[in-house]
Amino acid sequence: MKPRFPKAVLLTAICLFLLGFAGTALAHWHHHHHHRAPELDPTLVGSGLAVLGGSVLLLIERYRRRR
Amino acid sequence: MTIARGAAEKNCLTEEPISVAPRGERQLVPKARAEYTAFGMASRMISLAPKSPWLVRWVLSSLLLLAGLFFSSMPVSRFFCWAEVPLHNDVLYLPFPTRFFLAAVIATTMTAALFLDWGTFREEARRIVTESTTSGAGWAVWLLLYVLAVAGLSRLVDPISRNGIVTASHVLSATILTLSAVATWCLAAMPARFWLRWAGRNPWLFPTVAAIGVLAYVVGAHYAPLVAGTLATLTDSLERSVLWMSFFGLRLFTKDVIFEPEHNLIGTHNFSVDIDRPCAGWEGIGLFCTLFGTYLWFYRRELRFPHVLALLPIGAVVLWYLNIIRIVALILLGNWSASIAIQGFHSVAGWLFFNAATLALVATSRRMRAFAKTDPSSGTSIHSNPASPFLVPLIAIILTAMIARMFFYDFDVLYPLRVLVGGGALWFYWRRISLRWRPSWAPVVLGVLAFVAWSILRRGPDAGGINASISAGLGSLSPGEAATWIMFRVAGAVMIAPIAEELAFRGYIIRKLVSAEFETVVPGRFTWVSFLGSSILFGALHAQWLAGTAVGMIFAFALYRRGSIADAMVSHGVANGVLAAQVLATRQWFLWG
């Protein structure tokens, strides 16, 4: 199998960038959490991510290729 | 009975368990009545446990790798110290990594290797597993050597990082020990021929990965302090821009504006807010980039690159604007009711705006030909979408709860609305769900077991505070209204929530984690990934994540027993019912919190 380098490097760069960005965001998140920020209440975080995740899944299913 | 995969195109929710194992996954669908018992199920699950020596080898190696990385990343006094390397007539000072950096570099290198060539890695791993069994104790010896290398590295690096200056011999020893730890771990996890074959198929891989590791080290060692300083400057400017834009936005609605940029203060004479650094929108933008980037990665074959990458900065800008709108709306709302603005709107509006923006960008990536490889017009409608009956009821319930929380944050007087919305969604999709349940005591027993597990693992939040707010809330209602509220609360807990949550987690997610075409997967098909993944996600939905994960496993067990999602719903309803009885008997309202 021929290595598909340009795309792989591009995606790796994106992922590393995102990991870095996620680290920054999580550091802020952590800082905020320890100050009892109301928007980071665990119930609200769970609800927010569940609504987003569920809605994105609905969209993905809508456009999914079917055999 | 075995059927071809293609024959199971329709929704398999209500079908009897059918033995379908197209890709070698093992199935937990009982074939004999004896296996319907809890003991039979437990035996069968245990039989799926790591019999394979490969699994034992990988689990042990992974755990020790994680332990090594965790131990290596324990905080030390500084990121790096200076290594004193003698030259002919001079001394060269080089940055020398402390434990923190070694772990980061190794983790980066391994992640890069998997991202770069996951396909070959997977193929070679399967090949090794199919052509041989793992040999006796050879790998355990390598694992022991890895542990010794990590221990030696730790003893060597930690003391010298405190002194600040190390000698060339230390650098050499640390380098040898680091390489030894990496090499011995690789040989412990997989045989040498796996690594040789992988390197042979992709000769550029390991040099590239090594280069990425070195780059990560150089960037981290030399630019981390620089980046940390620059980041503060960047967040400051973002904070300033949000502050000024909020000021201009507020001026559009009112002349009564207080604005003190030197104190980050903005508002009106009635209500003003302090825009702190976290309020400047970093978290939302960072979370969006992370989640949207993950989406791009998973669906990269259906999206056009690099066009779709344009949506990342677009999303960041959209979220920045939405944050300004949120702040302006917060101040305007605060003029009317400070408590609703601070405790309700401030918490929930950010999530609603964030979800709306992210969802709109995901939809854009699917609907516009510039971004999507698939035909945008081929999408199904919301009514014919196979996932709608499973996901829409739960989404509707949670969304109603979030909106209600904006206005009633202490006591959710609008809880009946949540029940009506959820019930309406279930009624709308009921014909497509068409559940059939054959009576059995086992789901009831599992439900009681789930209640016990929840009670043991639950970690109480502010019990007194929740009790006081719900008691005060009920006290503010007339007796008839309070009784109606309690009736709806019990109906929601015992009927609506169990059906909606089980449809989402045991009807959709647990099958989606088996196959992308979830509707072709029969209920009760067991894989470890789907069992653990759906249970952990179920736990994450609840504030009590550990208790939630445990009861999620029990409800999954109820599903696997007969391949019937109705059993999982009954177990869930029974668990919530017993909890509701406890709440009503003891007036411990916080248990509903």
C-alpha cells in the first residue's frame, strides 16, 4: 500500500493543533470549574453535550450513505 | 439461524434475536432457555472476557504504559533544566527534558504514528493475531524491563531537574533509558516482526514520527514559555474586543450604559457585569474546534478537504459574535430580573448558542456541495430518518429542560411541560417503535438491582440545598398544583424518561457502536465496545457519572438477556419507580436532583 502522505500529514497537523487547542480550552475549563462557574454544572454540561451530540447524529444519519 | 447481513435491512428493533455475526464479533443472544437466567448471562459474559493471551498482553502493556506516562508527567519544579555538555575549550548548554516533557513527547510520537498510518497498523496487528498466538513469558520479560527503565529514568531525571545543571553523562544515560523504555514497551506490546513489517511497508513512517517527536520537544522546550506569554496577550485582546463590541451592541438598545473598560465593567445603572477572561469566549471556541475537528476526522471520507476546513475559522467568528449577543442579552435581561439573568440565562444561553452554531455548521458541511462529497439532496426527511424515533424524544426532553432552567433554576415548576413534550414525541413515533414485551420477572429484579447500585454509588451533592428549594417550590404552589406536579414528576421518572433514554442508549447508541448501519444490527448483539461505550455515555448524561455508568451496564444486561429493548425500559422504569417511592416516603427531594 502506498503511503498517502500529504493528506495524512495534513490531518495529523490538524489533530495536533486541535489537541493543543483542546488542552488550552480544558485548562480554562478546569480553572473555571474550580470557581464553581454555573455554566459548568455537570448536569448542564451533560445536557448541552447530549443535545448537541444527538442533533449531530440525527444530521449524520440523514445524510448517511446507504447500501 | 444465520442470515446474510443484507437481509436485515429493516429496523430490527422488534425482531426476535437472530444470530448474525458477519465480522467475527461475538454475540450475546441466548439460544437456549437456560441462558435466560442471570447466571447463564453472567457465565456467557465472562466467557467473552480475555481468554485470548493477546488481550491480556495488550491490557497489561497499555495499563503499564499509562502508569508510566502518568508517573512521568508528575509535576516537577520546572519544564526543563540545562544540560552541561563539554566541548573542546567550551561548554555547551542544552535544554534537558524533565519528566513532564518526556511523557509529552512520547505521547505525541505515538499519537502521530497511529494517525499517520492507522490502516497499516490495523492490518499488521490483525495479521499477527491470526497467524500466531502470543508466546509464553517473553513479552512479560520485556514488560518488566520497561518498568525497570521507567523507574531508572525517574530516579535519574528527578534529582537533577532540581539542581538545574546536569552533566553530559546524565544526558547520555537519560537518552539510553528513554530509548530503552520505548523499545522494551514496543516489544512487550507486539512482537519484533510486527514492528519490522510495519516499518517495511511504510519506510517513511518512523523517521517522520521521530521528527514529529523532536519537533514537539523543540517547540515545547523553547517556545512553551513564549507561547504562554503570547497566549495571555491574545486572551487580553480577545477580552478587549468582546468588551468593546458588547458596548456598541448595548448602545443600540439603550442610552443608559455604564462602560469602564479599564475595569472590564459594562452594563446599565440597574445591572452591570464584569467581563472576565473566561467570559471572552475562549472556552466555546476551543470546545467548538475540538468537537468540530473530531467530526471532520470521523467523516473525512464524506467531506471535501481542504474546503471544509474553512468552517473552523468561520465557526470561531460566529461563536465570538454569539458571545457578544449573549452578553448584551444578559445585561438587558438583568435590567428586568437580575436573578434570572445571572442564575438562569447566563448558564444556559451559552450552551444553547453554542449548540445552535455548531449544529448549523455541521449541517452546512453536509448541505453545501462545496463541502460535502455526498449529494446534499439525497438526505432523508426528519420523518423517514431511521434515527429519529430513537433520538428525537430524548433531545426534546433535554432541550425543554434547558429552556425551562433559564427561568426556573431552583425549582423546575415547568417539569410537566417536559413530560408532555417527551410524551408527545414518543406518541408521534410510537408506530415506528412498536415495542412488544413478554412479561418476565427478570427485568424487574434487574431494575431493583439498578436502584441498589445507584443508591450505593451515588455521591450526594448539596442535599440540604436541593431539599430546601424543592420544598419551597412545592410550598409556593396550591395543594392541587403541588399534587399535579408530583404526579407528572413520577410519570416522567417512571415512564417517559426510561422509554426515551432506553431508546437513545440501548436502542440507538449501543447498536451504532456495533455498525454504522445501526438499523441492521439486532438488539442484543454484544460487543465490548458497544456495551462499555453506551454505558459510559449514559453515565456521562447524568451528573452522577459513576452510578450512571453502573446502572447503564445493568440496563444493557437487561437488553442482552432476551434481545429485547422493552426489558431495558422495564428495568429502568422499575429502578426509577423505587427511587420515586423512596423520595415520596422520606421527602428526600434531593434524590430527584
